[in-house]
Amino acid sequence: MNSAKVDRTSGRPATWSGFVLAVIVGSVACTGTHAAIATMTVIPRISGSTLNVSGDTDLPDGSRIQYQIWPGDLQTSEAVVLGSLVNGELVVQKGQFAKSVDVRSWPPGAIHVWVAFDPVPDQPQAVIDRFGSDGHLLTGPDVVDNYGTPRLLYVGGLNWSP
């Protein structure tokens, strides 16, 4: 005959309640240490003389995303000097972000689009909680190494003719 003690309310061996508690506490304690996968889809489109850049992501609302858009065969630094670089910050709302740029004064040809999410600095607390204070938990198919810090990155563009 088995002499193990049984919990009268659950019918389980009395030692199970401690095991279940340990598993729950262990899983709660570990939630902040697992890699957090993030994705970002960016779609540049031309409508008339307006470039529309839109994106979908699973980043938390309030996440700040940087963008740069410039024409032709210019390097980013040349576009800055010529005043052709459009750059700034977008904020994720309900998993989406968007920017429109008037390109009617740009020469026909390539338009470059660069969109990046850096988990540090100046991100809201929800981002820090998900990806860590230094971003070390950020991972995913579009994540690249940016001098030791992960970055979610899109580099692309399209051709435009007026």
C-alpha cells in the first residue's frame, strides 16, 4: 500500500502543490530573459508625385522608428548637403506607421528608403520591458547588428519617373 500523502481538495499527491508553485514562480521569473522576436514590413509606393511609405509591425504602440528617404544615386551625406534627404521619426500606432513625401522636384530614377527601429535610446517603457534596457533581447528575421546593438532594419526603394 502506498503511504504518500494526498491533498484532500485536489486528490493529487501533497508534494505536487509545491512543484506547481515552483513552476509558476520559475516561469514568471524568467519571462524577462527570453529573446523577443520583432518583425517589420515596409512598403514604399508612388501615387502621382507622392511617395507613400507604410509599414506593419508587431512592435509595441509608441515605439519610435527612424526613417530616411532620398533620391537618385546620391549617398546619404550628399543628399544632406543638397537638401534632398527627408528624415525623421515615426511612432507605431496599432501596429502601423506611415509617411508621405512630395517627390515632384526630385529627378527621375531611384528613390532610396531606409527605415530602422533601434530598441535604445529614448523608447517608451513597453519597448524597454520587451527588448531589454540595452536591446539585447531583440531578435527576428530583419534584425541586424548595429555596432553591438540589434536593429530592426529595412533598406529598399523604388524607381520613379514623373
